[in-house]
Amino acid sequence: MLQWKHESSWFPLPFSSRLYNETQQNERGASAMMRSFERFDVILGLLQAQDYVTIEDMAAACDTSPQTIRRDLNVLARDGKVQRYHGGARLPEAPSAATYEVRSTSHVEEKKVAAGLLPDLIPDHSSLFIAGGSTLALAAQCLRVREGLTIVTNNLHAAISLYDKIGFEIHVVGGAMRPASGSLTGDEAARIIERFSLDFALIGTCGIAADGALLEYDQSLVPPLLAMIANARETILVADSSKFASTGIVRSTHLRSVDRLLTNETPPAASIELVNSFGVSLHLPGS
């Protein structure tokens, strides 16, 4: 029983006072719980904007201690919302994203046909970005017939296929390595890309939505891709015919940002109408 002291005697606290104290304690507990949920929102917001965030940066954004952030990350990691790393965290890889090995061995002939259209559009001594993905790794191989190209890429497989081509100047951007895409990703990669102003941006996609959105499975691929588009004079999308029926979970960009689409066969009528509605030039074998 709660009591209060008057001079040297102790008396029971009235019921109304006990109720007030209990209510105050409950409100303080509820307030603390709300603050933890607010921190979760801030942490997840930071991770959506950046590929990797340190505990110190999270603590500063939440105006709390690193120890509190570590406890929050334990909760979020337990719920599958983040992946913890030493000193920080990032969002988990999308579980439905296929590995690079799977994607690089699917629709290979179709990808080769689409990629084979590229050299006719890239003049000698021009400059270009090459984004991530297995289709663009094949496209990079096709570019070996050209001379004097300057290439900036976050696609490690593309860089490996071109590094020994005499007369080519290859720049590989930094960033966080994504084994699922064979790419260097995140805001650091985007910042390096933004230093350049090039003739072309070669991009790929996991799927083309019915409204013209280009889709990906990994949101960390998006900042470098957008930086390439923003710093190129022309954007070329290389996508085999399977991409018109494919899906993804992240919107990367839109067909309205694309100048040319290279694909291996005539798309369905609805897809042709979609491409034409955004003024994209469609390139097919033999056209």
C-alpha cells in the first residue's frame, strides 16, 4: 500500500492519489514505447535512403545513444527488417531476387541478340555508362568491336570483359558489392558517377510494368542507375523479350527517361503501344 509521511507518522495514500500515480506510470511506459516505434521508423527511413548506415548516424538522427540503437537493431533484425553488420546495418536482400548465376544463364540467347544491336548505336571514341546486370555484361562484350571508348561502370562483369581492350578507358566506381547483381551499389557509387558527363547511359531492368515503370529487385541498384541517366545525353535500355512479362519490387525509373529500347523480338502489341506512347525508339533485329 502506498503511504505518505507527515512529520513522524506514515498514513495510507488515498485511493485517488494511488490511481493518479499508477496512471502516470502507465503513460510514461506508453510514451517510451511510442518513442521506440518512432526510432524504428527513422532507422528504416535512413536505410531506404542509403545502402548502409552506421550506428553513430542512426543515434544522431534519433537523438539517442548508440546502445539504444543497438537494442533497436536487435529487435528489427529479429523481425527480419534489417541485416546487422559490424558498426551498422542495411536492409535485407529481397528474398525473391535470383542469384547472378541464375540470371546470367537465363534467356542467354535472347540477351545476346538484344545486346548485339548495341554496337551500331555507339560510335567510336564515345563515352558511356554501363549499369549493373547480366544483360549489360553481355552488351559490354559486344562493344569490343568499337575503338577508343571511355566507359564508367558499376558492373564488375562488364569491367572484366573490357579491361584488356587496347584503347578503352575503363572507370569502375566504388560502393557496396552486391553479389546478387555483380554490381557496386549505393550512394557512394552514385556520387562517383555524378562526377562524369557522358554520351550514353546503358541500362537494364528486371521487368517493365504495365504503366512503363522499370522494375528491380534490389533498391540499392537504383541510385547509381538514376545518376547515370541524369549525367548522360542519351539513355539506351537493353532488355530481352522476357522482361515484358517479368516483375520486380522496386521502381527504378520509367520508360519516359529512355531514348532507345533494344530487344530481341517484336514485343506484344500492348507493349509496343506503351513504348510508343513515351516516345521511345524501338530497335529490333533486322530493323
